[in-house]
Amino acid sequence: MTVSFPFHHFAGSHHEVGRQHGAALRQQIAVHLDRLQRRFERQGITIAQAEAAALDYRSSIREVSVGLDEEIHGLAEGAEITLGAAFLLQLRAEVFVQLVGKHGAEQECTTFAILPERGSENRGFVGQNADLPAMYHDLMTVVRVSVDDEPELLMVIPAGQISYIGINNAGLGVFGNYLHCASWRDGFPRYLYTRVALREASVEAAEAALRRLHRASSRNVIMLDAGGTAVDLENTAESMVSIQPAQGFLAHANHYLDPSLQHNESNPWLENSQLRYERLAGSIAAGGTDIAPRDIAEMLRDRSDIGNELSIYPEDDDRGVDEEDRNMTVTSVIAEPGRGQIWVASGPPSRHEYRRFSFADAGEPQQHGTAESVL
């Protein structure tokens, strides 16, 4: 398929960026909230309870960034929703664990970073297959975010969520995976880790910023900068361990790799995560020293082991859950932060082509031009 996600550019103060986001995506945000309401109701939780729980995290966000708090306020204003609903859009994972008492995530995401020493023309790449409940597939959008006096961002997000995965125009890329552990708490929420990191220009500075957080939850963070430095940050709410590249790359799925953190593991799909990790790591290791975006796209299209595939279709999920809760690859992103560009597949990459977006192109998907415009 050649369909690409919609693109939006938001610019100004944090509040104005949030207001523009809310206004531009008001209809999709309403759908997002309706689906969240049904998802919580299937667990016996009302949307009012969920919104109230989300608001409890506001002070933790303001302690780190008044700007992000103002952006969420602007989102509520632009989308014409309650403030509690706007915060819930950022905190669905934390609120689910808090109110339901268990993780709601499935086999969420397979990530990678490839150093310039392994990339074609000495180029570095970072990205992921983003696996979420199927309810998110038609809510995904590409956004260019230009907040006053901060690096410009190019992200892929669900409508109404101000932070997910992407790059900045300082040459940093930030992507992530779900990690299952039992020690979640009040604190700064996991999806906003990306925005904290993307305020920086280097992996070193971004790692330092993330280590300073009083984190609420676990989220593996994988980063690459324009200088060719990469790191994978495994964490719980209380601890964080950095994993350095080996053989010129990093790969990760949804389980702890560092032995010091493995006692925290509570992923019920551990074998699936291990197999996805091994398959992607093996593909990169075998890819030589001239890996190009098209090669990465083929790696991420893997369906060689149905049930443990990298490119997941909703019909692959045989757990008997509601259709909206079926796990699938809602998008796949290959980023080259050093050149300010990303390639985005609008669904499982084995069914969808990748379209290129860049800061230089004013954000419109590139359908013509270079050989790498479409993968």
C-alpha cells in the first residue's frame, strides 16, 4: 500500500503548540478517548476514574517541565476536552497499571540502532516497529513540532499524545519499548521521556536528563545522535542501566537484557520478546557494513515465524480479545537523525511502503525525487 499518515506542523509556545494539536486533531482525539473509555470499561474502570488518576501525575510533570504541562493544557483547550482527559492521553499505561493492577501492554515494539560504521555511506540509523493495540492504527500521525527556543521535532504519535517516538533537528533520535516490571509508582510518566530527551543535542546529555527524572514507570529508551553515539537505557522506576553497542549496533524488544535488572522481569510473553530480539539482532549482524534504509525496511518486514514475527497483523492475535485490543504493528519508523529525516510505514511494513519525511521538506511525505523517498 502507498497510503501515508497525515502530517501536521505545530509552532509557537508550548501552550500554542498544544492548542494547535488539539484543534487540528480534535475528531481523532475524540475517537481516541472513546476507545480508551471502552478499554477501561472492559476492566471495570470508568473514564472518570481514569481521568482523575491521570491528574494525580500533573505535579510530577510540572516539576520537570512547566512547558509540557502547558502544552497539555493547550491540547485540552484546542480539542475541547477536559484537562483530565488530556492528561489521560499521556498516561494511559500508568493509569491502567494503577487502577487495573496489571500491565495492559502486549508484545509492544522492537527497536534498533545502527552505528555509522555499519551503515551505508557512514550513515547511522535508529528506529522501530511500534506495536500497540489495533485501536491506535488509524489514530497515528506525523507531526513537526516547533516550540519556541527548543530543538524542532519530527515525531510519529497517536492523536492527542504529545510525545512518542522521533528525532530533533539537533541530530538526536529517540525510540522506545515497553518493559514489564512490578515497581511502578507516582512520578514522571514514560511516554514523556521522549520529549525530555529530545530537548538535548547528544546521547550523553539526553541520558543525563533521563537519569535525573523521578520516573513513574519503565520504558526502554534507545537513542542515536549525529556524532554516531548510541545507547540503550533499560530501566525500572528506581534504576537505570546503559547498554552499549556491540558489533556496531543495538537491538531490543520487551525484556531485560542486563543481568542486574532481570530479576524485575514480569513479561508474560517473554519467549516472544526473546525471539523477536534474536531475529532482528541476527539480521543486523548478518547485514555487513553497508546497511541502507531499504535493507532495514526488509529486516522490519520479517514474518518468517508467525506468532513471533516482527511485522504484526491484527489477525495474528489469537488471544480472543476485543478487536480494538488486538496487538499489531501500527507503524514502523526508520530514522536518520544526522540528516534530519525519517521513513514511516503507515501500518505493518510488510503491508505498507515507507514514506520519507524531513525537516528540509517542510514535513510533506516525499513521493518523488531520490531513490530513498519510498522504501
